[in-house]
Amino acid sequence: MPSERRSHPVTLADVARRAGVSQSTASRVLNGSERTVGGELAEKVMAAATELQYTANLQAQAVARGTTTNLALLVSDIAADYFSSMTAAVMTAAEQAGLRVTVAITERRLEREIELVRELRGQHARAIVLAESGTRSASGVERLQDELEAYEAAGGTVVVVSRTTMPFDFVDLDNSGGARRLAVALARLGYERFHVLGGDEGLVTTRDRIEGFRAGLEERGLALPDSAITFSDFSWDGAFTAVGSLDDAVLSEAQLLFALNDEMALGAIAGLRHRGMRVPDDIALAGFDDIRTLRNVVPGLTTVRVPTTEVGTAVVELITGVAQSPMTVPATVVIRESTPRLN
């Protein structure tokens, strides 16, 4: 029988009438239920749904069940290679778990984060994943935490990518440990004088990577004074500007620049080139993350690899209850041509 032309959307009640069953039976077939429906009745419902071109009302299902299969991923900048790789990894793992991912860009703006959490609470999203570099102030943490706790109280799950002081499940990227191991490896190559290109000073990621790097140098009897750290935006542009602002004496004193992420390291390369300096001939350089863009960089950049595929898997395992928080993704030092041996 050809499908009917209707002036209104096909409802579950329409499907039930066509199949000759109750609406509750049709719902159990089409929306899933612990109570199974016999084969013949199920076939009638499915045939009626196909004939009428029925599409489930996901919002109505969310209200009925208290949640959806939607996972909301909040990232600061999808254009950055690190965040785009992580987004792809989360989406792949979520697909395998039967979850659907929506992505929102926050630009690290607290008000935007709070606004999105409120909206997602109303939409009954199953989970919110904060893939940021950490909030900026105690008051900011408190306000965001309040919104996220209200969301969890309504039945949602919160997962934070990176270590957090908030009381939610999180995936630890081992920022401190990775930076510590990098410092030890560089010291073993003979480097003794460093300058750090730090990201935004208030970010948890910035603090963890600097503290870890400093701890690694101390293990080797070396020091990183505060005067050897220049803070800037956590970006290519930020590092380019920071390198341009350094005194000649500072650059001539340092044997190696450590940029807190690879995007910043690439900006530093451009900034050094603008000043007539080459890596590693005039100064060595290291980064953090091991983003895909590094495959096209010459000389190869020494960095700390954060496996985004494992990050995506860990996020979904926390959401689905397969694993318990915190989950730590190992960070591995990768030595390349940008940091040749000095001894």
C-alpha cells in the first residue's frame, strides 16, 4: 500500500493504529524496552512504521527516559590540530558505543561554557565532555562546577579531559609526568639552560607542564627560574609574539626553548626565523602533544606524545561505566632532530 500523504508528522499513535496494537506495544518495539514483544507483533509494528515513514521523536524519548544517546563534546578550538584529533578520537569511540556526538566551541570563555551546560541539561544529553586546558580562576571553577553538578543531579554524566580539581570523572593526560620526563631526557642530551614559552598563566595545563618540567630539571641538578618563563596565549600566534618580545640576551643565553604545546612550537619556529635564527643551529626547540602537523615539519620536532585515540577510548569508557576515574593516558617523550645531542 502506498504511504499516505499527511499534513502532520506521523506519530507513534498512528503507527499503533496501523499495526492494530496498543501504543505501549508500538513504543516497546520502536523505542526499546526490557519487555520484549513477540515476533509477529513486532513485525507488524515495524512494517507499519516503514509504510508510514515514521521517525522517532528523540526529544520526547529523552523526556521519557530522562536521557538521550547524545554526548556533548565542549572544546576550546576545533581548528587546533590537537583538539581536532581528540574530537575525531572521541567520535570514533562513541560511535562504537552507540553514542552520538555533538561538538561545541567554547573559546575558553567561562560564560559560554556555563550557557552550554544549561542548554544541555534541558536537552537531557547523556554526557558532557569538557576537553579544555583547565579553568582560569577559583570563582570560575565554582560557577562552572555548580552548573555541572546540577546537570549530573538531573541524570547526566560529566567527564573532564585533563586533571581537574572539580569532583567529576576525568582523564589525566599526565601533563606533569610527560614534561618531567622530557626535561630529564633533554638534560641527558647535555642541555643546561632553558627558556619556557608558557601558555595562559591561569590554565591547569600550563601549570602542570611547567611544574613537571621544573621537577625534571631539578632531578638532574638544574634549575628553571621564573625569569626563564614567558607567558602568552596558548597558540601559534601567542608563541610567535612571545619570541619576538624576548631580548637578544635571553635568546643567546638559552640553549633550548620549550613550548608548552606543538602549536606554540610551530609559532616559535616562525618567530625565530623572523629574527634570523634557525632551529636547531642557533637554538634547540621542544614541544608537547605530537600533533599530526609535525609530520611535515623539518627539522623534526622533539615533543611529548599524547595518544588521542586512547583519550577518546578512555572518555567513552568512563561515560559507559566500563572504567573508573581517574584514567591516565601515558605521555611519551619523542626525541627528534630539533634537539641534537650536545655531549
